[in-house]
Amino acid sequence: MSIRARAWVRMLAVGGIVVALDQAAKAAVIAAMAPGERTELALGFELVRVGNSGIAFGLLDDGSDALVLAITLAALALVVVWFAFDISRPGQWLGVGLLVGGAAGNLIDRLRLDAVTDFFDPPFWPAFNLADVSITAGVLVIAWVAFTAPVEPEPGVR
């Protein structure tokens, strides 16, 4: 298998694992908690079931579903196209897989439930979910790879 094909397989595998874990966690929260229900954890953290129909931090939470969907799909498409054209950086598949998996997990909620299910609520920060963590980690990995990986492609990548 070529290095290019291996990068795609790895990226898609990471994305698939993220979607599976995210959807399983959200299903468990939905099954166990009523909307708005809160459970105290430790150090001010709470487990809560909330729906976010907007984007990050509840922005665009005013019923503009088509705009939110368009922004999500456009951003996801840009990341995948960028990956396809710049696949040579070692480890880039991991960051893109995390980002794509997280975006897909939240997109599934948006299409199925008209809102993303958030459930982890730390003090002084909006509630979030595993997909949000994955998106954030993906962006950090992509930035790390972009600024630290060698510019020359791996052997065998053209």
C-alpha cells in the first residue's frame, strides 16, 4: 500500500473511531438524562444534557440551521481537500482524522436531532462533547504538524 493510501486509511479510521465513540457517549447521555438535567461531578464540573443548535459556544443559535449546516459542510470539505493536496506531512492524517471525525459526529446530531448534544459542563466554560474535544485536538495536531514537520514529503509521496 502506498504512503498516500495509508494516510487516507489512517485518517478515515481515526475519523470513524471518533464518530463511534462520540455517538455512543451522546446516546448514553440521552438514554440516562432528561433534557436540562444536571449531575454534579467533582471540582464544579457537571454532567448535563443540553442541545446546541448553533456552532461553537452557541453562536448562530437563532434558528439559522441552513447557515450552520452550510458552514459545517464547507469547512469539512476544505479540510479534506487540503489534506488530499498536502498529504505528505507525517502525522497529518491524525489531526485531519480527529477534526473530520468530530465534525461528522456533530453533523450527525444536527441532521438527526436538529441540535448537537453537549454533556460535559466545566465551570466558566460552555458545555461540550467528545466531538468538540476531537475537533480541538485535531486543530492542535494539524498546527503542530504544520509548524514542526519537515517540508520535504515522505519517501514515496508525490
